[in-house]
Amino acid sequence: MQYVTAPTRSASLKTLDLVLSSVPSLVSDIQVKPGMSDHDIVLFNIRVKPKRSSCPPHKVYLYDKADLKTFRQDVSNTVTEFFAHCLDRSLEENWAFFKDTLTKAVDKHIPSKMTKAKSSLPWISRAIKRQMRRRDHLHKKARRSSDKTSPAWSAYRHQRNKVVKLLKTSHNRYLNQEIGGSLKDNPKRFWSYIKHSRTENMGIPTLRQGDSIFISDKDKADLLNKHFESVFTRDNGSLPTSTSTSTYGISPRCLQVLSAEISGMLSFIFQQSFNLGTLPCDWSKAMVVPVHKKSNKDNPANYRPISLTCLACKLMEHIVLGHLNAHLSANGILSPLQHGFRAGMSCETQLVLTCHD
């Protein structure tokens, strides 16, 4: 994008001095001022300082410290109330009753705390922090002397080199033992380290579509939303406890802990949804995050959506999928040559069968 619109050469009234950028949001305050030659001066501000991404404080529920027996009992007492009037309520009202019951029970029985992103690095131990404080103290003391060869400066340099060596050794040990040792059992820890190693996050850059440029957050969101409308994602409906909290604020850990108590209510809501052929409003909502795939970042087609949807809807999809797969397999409807989207089969098994034949 070219920013200068005013003439920069007074004699010809032409714009000869240009400011070009592939990220328009980084450049601002373009001004053309009289210069000392026949060309004017172009002044502008450019945002080059990186911004470290940080998560806002959020509430975390401590299920390990909760009285789960009382928690289950409290929810179990509402089951009778639910079924007493469930036939008189609409699908939306039954879902709202279920959601409110779980939300109130969680707030009442599960202790919580507010957390925020940690600024400290995990490989910096208390012993290293003491050495770092000693380094800073010696540096403050050495700055009082203008003689760089004085004992104070020598002591500071010795302590500084010691801290650098300790940090490097501790960081290497953390990567090899903590991160490397958990690659097979917990690969999520490795990707979390990679994610937090990024020093800046510019977010979604300026997007282009044809000759149009989208700079504001709203324009970029509308453009990506229009592109994602044509994208269909397939989900297996599983419910691991590490899954993010759904759009209505109920965590998978809560559903897992209360599986015996809430199964009846969920079963009725699922059946009511099937009979009416509709879904509660919460089930059709999702939090969508665009993730860059490859190539140019200004092309919306190079992004894929990551959707955080309702866990209850995922459970219902999983139940339907399980019954469909059981029916198709029991009646031999699927061809044995069908390897896609089947448990225990993949592109590799199909390739082995093809090469064997």
C-alpha cells in the first residue's frame, strides 16, 4: 500500500516520494513538509515495537479441592424438579434450567481463583534469582565508579558472566529433561512452550480481497466470517477433560464429574431436540479463532477456523455418530474398501491394502 497522496515536488506537483508497506496498520500520521531541495519532506510514524501477548485474568475452578459428594447431591436434588415440569417447558426453557442449575452448583461448591499469565520463566529457580539480584546490586554499585577497570566493575562482570552461564545451563536442562522428556506423554506441553516463546503477537494483519483493503478489527472479522461460512469442519464429539470451557461457561470436567446425575436431564433434552428438529440457541453459537495456515497472511483464504462450540451439542453428535457407525457396520453397508472416517482405518491402511493387491 502507498500512503503519500499529496504532491512531494512543488515544481511539477507530482508525488515522487513514496511510502510503501505491506502492513498498512503499522504506518500512521503521514505528513508532507517543505524541504531544503526541490523535493518536500515526508514524515510518518511507524509502529515497530513488538507487543507481548498476554491473557487477561480469568477464573479457574479447583475441582481437586472441592467437596464432590455435596456437589453431586445438590445437583441430584434438582433432577426431580426438572422432570416435574419438563413436559410443560419448551426446549429452550429446559436447556436454560439445566445450564443455570450447573452454573449455580459450580459457583456454590467448587472453589475458584483468579489467575493471570506468569511473567517468570520456569527454568529460573530461586537460586538463580538470588544470583540475578546480586548481579543487579553489583551493577548499581559499579555505576558509581567511572573507572571501568575498578574492582567494582570487575566484580560485576564476573557475576554477570556467572548468571549468563547459570541461565544457559538451566534452560538447556529444562528443554532436554522437562520438555523433551514429556514429548510422548504430554506433547501439549511442548507446543505450549513454543507458543509462549513468541516475543510478539501482531494479531491478524491487514487483509486484502481484490482491490479492497480491510484494516479495522470489525472489517477483518466480517471478511473472515464470510470466508468461514463456506468451511465445514468435522468433529468426533469426544470429551477429554483438557478441552476448553464451552461457550456457555460449563467445563468438561464438570460434565464428567456429574455424569451420573445429569445424564437423565441431558437425555430428555436430546430427545426433545430430535422430536422438534430444533436446537437451543447456545448450541448454534461458537467462538471462532482464525489460524494462519500458509502463504500470504493478507489473504483470508489462507486462514482456517478453530471453533469452540457447546459441549452438550458435541455429546449429542457423538451419540448419533456412534449409533450410525454401529448400524452401518452391523449390516455391512459400508464397503471394506472405505478407509476414511472409520475407526482403526486411515490413509496408511488404505495404502498398505493397495500396495498388497
